[in-house]
Amino acid sequence: MGSKDSTGSSQHTGRTATTGSTSARPGARDRDSEGRARNARPRDGLGRPLPYDASGVPRQPEGVVRTPEETVAEAQRLLDEGKPFHAHEVFEDAWKSGPDVERELWRGLAQLAVGLTHTARGNVTGGARLLRRGAGAAEEWASASGEATPHGIDIGSVAAWARELAEEVEREGSPVDAGARAPRLRGADAGR
């Protein structure tokens, strides 16, 4: 189990299964080779834990340092595949490893991905809240920095997509298909 991170979602201390796990015993905590708690359970495409013996979606490696171009491309690929939880991890790596002046940009984008994750899981209230929070954070960063399209990301269109999706899920009250509703991070057509 993790703590709340700055996206408002549960933070898991590790994303990759490591050796030395003692997870096979009921009630035992997964541990890495250094004894730190790690969650080694496989996960589905929306990041939900599966039984230990299930086949899951490969998890994003933790702590990868990418260029902004690589970050946007990898996150878009994962969003298009209906894996917003995994895209959030890519954005999280960027906010942790990138320059301090861009932390809030990547954090806002991570919140958007977590918001899409929650709406796809059926958490309408939490998903809508995170979509709006992420849109606001990204727009705030763009306004303060004077950059409307950092690294080619169309902040205005992405924020509009997030708010429209938040309104839709609150109105409809049902989960969305994450891949079908993934935003376009670049270009005028940010939503679908």
C-alpha cells in the first residue's frame, strides 16, 4: 500500500517487480533486495493490481530519465494504448528528473493521466476532480512561464479536453474507454 502523492492518487513505492520478493506468503509484504517494501503484483492496463499468478501488463521502469521529446512520445503511446496509469508514471519521471522550472508542467500532465485512469476505472468523482486539477496546474504553469506549447504540447487544447471529459463523466456517471478518450498532447486536436 502506498501514500498519497502530489497527483492526489495513491503512490506506489516501486513499479517493477524485483528479486527477493516474499509476496507468495499471504500477509507478507513484497520486498526488494535491499528490504524496501515493493508491490510486485502484476497490474492490468489501468494499473489495478491483479492476483500474483495472473499475467499483467509490463510496468514502466522507475526513474527513467528521458528528454522532453521522449517523454511526450512515450506518454502519448501509452495513452493511445489505453494505459493512462502507465503514462502517468512517464510524466512522474519527467517531473522528478527534469528541470525545476518544469516540475509543475509534468505534475499537471501526470494528474491528467491519473484523472483519465480513474474515469476509466469508474471513479467518476475522483477522476473528474483530477482532470480539472491537472488542467488547472498545466494552464497555471503555461501562464507563468509564457509557454503555451512547451515541447509541442498544446496546453490549451489538452486542458479543454480534460474539462470536457470531466463534465461528461459527471453527467453520464459511467466509465470511459481510456484509449478511445485519450488526449492528443500535440496539435490543435487535443481531444478525440
